[in-house]
Amino acid sequence: MEFCPKCKVLMLPQGEFFVCNSCGAKKKKQGSDVVVEKQKQKETVVLEKKIDILPKTRTECPKCGNNEAFWILRQTRASDEPETRIFTCTKCEHRWRQY
């Protein structure tokens, strides 16, 4: 994710640049961390190799038995339902959910 240096708004990907919708500033994409997937005329930015910035917890991986995983919370169901916790193993990168 990139933020505009002028107005601090989230910049959106357009081709080889990040563009600010507020002031029109452009910034060239850098490095191998950004991957753009095109699906039905939509662009989805997927950040890779940035998983190490996520919080960690002690839980057992069902695939390899490792005792540490990164986790994130996502609201995958209705707003009156609890969040879904998504784990990623620090060793084998296996992903699983806890509802």
C-alpha cells in the first residue's frame, strides 16, 4: 500500500504507477512486493513478502505441527456475527481459519 506524500490519501494502482485520487500525484511502483492480478476488468493488489509484519500467536499448524502462526481478523459474515481469524503458519505458510 502506498500513501500520497502530499495529501496522505491511499494511492490506487494504475499500470506501473500508484495514483492519488485526491490530488492526482503519481508514484512509480518499486520492488517485487507488489503483484497486480487482473480479474474481469478489476485490479486487485496482492502484497507478498510482507507477511512478517503481521502479529504472531502460539497455535499448532494442522499441516506441519509448527507451534507459531501469523494471524489476521476478517469480517467474512454478517456484521452481527463474530470475525473470522485467519492463521498462516510461520514455517510452511499453510493457511486455515477459525470461526
